[in-house]
Amino acid sequence: MAAMASLHLLATLLLILGYGRSVIIAHIIDEASHQTTHSSNNMIIPNHTYRPSFHFLPSKNWMNDPNGPMRYKGMYHLFYQHNPKAAVWNTAIEWGHSISKDLVNWFPLQPSLTPNQPYDIKGCWSGSITILPNQKPFILYTGIDNNNHQTQNLAIPKNLSDPLLREWVKLPNNPLMKPTLGNKINVTSFRDPTTAWLGHDGFWRVIVGSQENEKGIAILYKSKDFLHWIKAKHPLNSAKKSGMWECPDFYPVSTKGKIGIETSVDGPQVRHVLKVSLYDTSHDYYLIGTYDTTKDVFVPDDEEGFDKDELYLVQRYDYGKFYASKTFYDDAKKRRVLWGWINESSVQQDDEKKAWSGIQGIPRTVWLDESGKQLIQWPIAEIEKLRGHHVKLHSKVLKPGTLLQVSGVTAAQADVEISFQVSKLENAQELNPSWKLDPQILCSQKAKGGFGLLVLASKGMQEYTSVFFMIFRANKKYVVVMCSDQSRSSLNHKNDLTTYGAFVNVDPAHEELSLRILIDESVVESFGGKGKACITSRVYPTLAINDKAHLHAFNNGTLHVKITRLSAWSMKKAKVN
Ligand code: DQQ
């Protein structure tokens, strides 16, 4: 048995490291496949049913934030908040670690950080990696001590000649940044250091998330040697009434095209993005602005910044489930890649039954839109190598009231792209000026028809998830809203069935409306307007599972809609941990 297990591991590693299938002699056995559970309608559902087949997750138990993603000596690394003991979050959180050649297939390594020091005994929380000159990757992470006090700590590879970086050592000088009476930092709200960037003055800088009463803060620290850190007089940015800022991320984006920029680079064709994960709302928000290097502050283009009672007007990476995200610069493909945690929508009891909880979104390339006003996100191109059987459709009119089945693909594991041309826009519903301009509310309360895709649909339509566009008329302009409606996604009503919504900055009078959805058993990750709006949801159908899941295009509105292009692919399984 032991020999079989190591053969299995070797085979997986060889495959992930890019060796041909011919050398792979072992087959991966899905160990969970024999366990079962009962759904609310008494159908027996095997426990692995909802387990994604091409999204990243550990072999079992709980996972939350992505930590320290990087590319190092030709290998991608992902660390993640992992509870090795249960499918729930608790004080045993360690840094799980996996490696990959292609960001699609992943091989698990031993955890890189486990709670074993007085300053991190109750958890090795989130942090980031900075690659210092001479290819030295340093981890800065938050440790939680027995009093739940939070400090920032450094760990370095034990052996730099190990390209897989399997072992990490914590420095004896830890903690390197901590709350004191002098600096008045809140002892239980001081966490999640970013990747450091190097200023022209030769000082490294990081920000750490914090709060003072209701004010959210990105505390700025500086260091010449990465060991001695001094708190700057001013935070990089802060906002009244926004609550705790978790997992900040701060990075440059190019004003010219899709190219990504290394974190320390600044210059005339560079803008900056500050992202914070707001503890109070569990959403990731970002601002685009200028990094004023003389004052060492970030000045958002939108003066109000995150300081709003109307946070629903601040841009988000994703208007569904996506939290504690982090980017890294991929020097191989000159792109910036975004990882984000997608939690479950099921109840804890069900997570414990299936023995895992939490996945990572498909890594997304992120760049500045040509308007300079928003970011664009698109699944990394590598995911397309999992595309298998392909079905296509061109030029098909979808009259109001039409439901069009798309057959021939594995609908529970698919990649679908569709584009719509809309005419008779004068028939669009009017946007009532008294309505709150919150797209989530428009989707859940004002939706009168729309057009899009029905995914994970059961044969008799007892279950389906609809991802669709609605167009409103407002002052001779059109407002496009993208919705992901989970209300009919499962007969099991214990799940969170919230409907999500996002504005899509596309003019339907002059442009096509496009939608791409990655469907992966319990994940529906949707990209509208070529990546201008993203919505991720988690759904757990009881009937529409495996080969009982169906895919349809639909139009149940009043507008004349033509599908100009539809492509759907069955997706193969990735080798994940
Ligand atoms: N998760 C980590 C914290 C972070 C939070 C703990 C965000 O470091 O603030 O697991 O999800």
C-alpha cells in the first residue's frame, strides 16, 4: 500500500512538472468517491459531487485566504490558509503549500509554516512573499499569540538550493512589527502584510491592515534590511467608517495594454491599485489612483475612497463570492495574476460531512481598462488546455420567451462563451430614479426578464442557476446589469441562495454583450463584458448533478436578442493536490 501511495505521488509530481503521460504508470484514485450524504429531498448524493475538478483546493479540510503566490525558478507556488484538522476555521491555521508548472495542475508539499512559536501559537495567518535580490523569497506573515495579539514575522527558505522551497525557518528576531504603547496599534487588528516594494531611497515598504475604532487603515512600514522595520508617520491610506482592512494589496498597473508590472516599478505610464478586504462586508474593494512617492501616500482618483456609507458604489473584483485576494507579478508571462478565496454557500454541517470547505478562484490576469477607470479580469489562458469536446453556434435569434438547450458538453464541468447583440433597445425597462443604484438590489428585486445562460439546470427545471443581463433605459443611455441568480439553484434551501448583481460598463447600442462562465460542479464563475464585471457563486443542486446537469441559453425579456457566437467546451479534470 505504501509503495502504491508513493508511486501515486511520484506520478502526480511528474505530470505536474510537465513530463509526458507515457511515463505515468499510476492512476489517481478518487478516495472520497465511496462516501455519500442525503439531500433534503432524500436523494443520495455522493460526497465528492460538489468537489470542483479544475479549481484549486487542498485534498481535504478547510482552506481560506491565498498567501504568498509567486513564480520562483520556473515554478508557481501557492500557499494558503489551511486547517489540517477539520473542515472549519480554527486556531490550528497553518500555511499549506502547493507547486505547479502551469497554474492548473498542482502538487501538494508539506506545510511551510505551522503554529509552533509563542508569537504564532494560535495561528500562522495571512501574509505575502517578496523576492529579494539574488532570488531570495521572504515570507512576511501574521502570528497570533496566546492573547490573540497580532504581530508580523519573517520566515525564509531553509535551503535556497531546493527549487521547491519545501522547508522554511522562522527568524529568531521575530516579531519584527508589533503593537506597542508608543505606536498605539490595535493589538487584535494588525495583520496581513503585503508584498514589499522598494522605493528610490533604497527602503523596502509594506502595508499592514488595521483599524482604529471604525477607521480602516493601511499602516505603512519601512526597512532598509527587511529585518528592522519602522512605522511611517502616515498610513498609506485610511478611511473613516470602513472597519477593519484585511489582506490589503497594493500594486502598479500599466496605462498601456495588458502587460503586468513588477511590484516595485513606478513611472509615467503607471497607475496604482489599492485593494482592501473589508471585514464588515466580506467583500474585496479596489481603488485606482496615484502613488505619491514624496509623501508616501496613495491618492485615489475617487476622492471619497473607501470612506463611504454607500460602499456599494465602490468597485469590486467580484460581485459574488471572492475574498482576501492577492496578486503577484508573473515574470514569465509579464502579467499580474490575481488569486481569491471562494468560500462555501452551504451550512457548516454539510461542509463537515463532505470534509472540505473553501476553494480558490481560477487565477485571473488583471490589467487596467483603456478607460483607466476600472480593472479587467480574465481567467489565465492556461486553463483553456483543459477544454475538451467543443460545441458551437452562430447567429441564432433568441425571441422573447425562448429557451435553447446547448447539448453535447458535460454541463457540470464546462467553459462557455456567448455573445449577444441586442436590438429594439427602446423596449428596455426604464430605470426608476427613485431606485437605489445597487446592482444586487436591481437583480433581486427589479429583474423583469433578461437574457443569458441557465447553468446546472435539472431536466424538469426544478433547479437552475441563471446568469443573465438586464438592460435599463436611463436618460437616453443604457445601463447594463449582470445578475447571478441562485434562488432556484438547489432544492436544498439550507444553502445561501442570495442573488448577486454587477453593473457592466458596455453600451449595448454599439457593442455586443459577452458572457463567459466556468462551471465546475458547485462553482459558477462568470465574466461579463470581456472581464469588466465578474460574479462567482457556489451552488449545490440535488438533481442537476454530473450528467443530469443541463445548459441552456434563454431570453425571457422583451428585447430582441441574437446570439452572435456561442462556444461551449467540456472541461477535463485538472490534477489538484
Ligand atoms: N484570514 C486570515 C487573516 C485575515 C483573514 C486568518 C481574512 O489573516 O485577516 O485565517 O480572511
